[in-house]
Amino acid sequence: MLRQLQQHSKPAPELLNEYSRKVDFLKGLLEAEKLTLSHSLRMADQNFEKLKDESDRLEQHAKKSVNWLLWLMLIVVCFIFISMILFIRIFPKLK
């Protein structure tokens, strides 16, 4: 570092001022990134909560629809079975 200071044509105070401006700029950049990161984390937490609520709601809806679908399929199977028996009784086997 000392060699770099000696090799530069700028005087040491100007070089130090330049480095301090760069350091201040980077500090500001880090603060901006921290704010962005905290905002992103907050948004991610909110989205996670919304996703959890929607997932619970969808799960309840899915359970309800499966129950109705099960009853519908049972009724259809019974109807087909009864129709088959009636068809066999109405049209007996021809010889």
C-alpha cells in the first residue's frame, strides 16, 4: 500500500480524499442494498403468509370437491348397474 502511494503521481492528501470518497460511495451503496434486501425479505414474508392462506383455502376446497365427486361417481355406477339389470330383464336371451 505504501509503495502504491509512493508510485502515484498524486499527492497523498488527494489520494486519501479520493479513497475516502470511494469508501463513502461504497458505504452508501451497501446501505441501499441493505434497504433493498430488507424490503425484499418483508415482501417475501408477506407473500409466504398469503400463499399459506391460499393453500389452506385450496386444500379445503379440494377436499370438498373430492367428496362430491365421490358421491357423483357412486351414483353413476349404481345407475349403470341398475340399467344393465333392467336391460337384461327386458330383453331376454334369444334362442
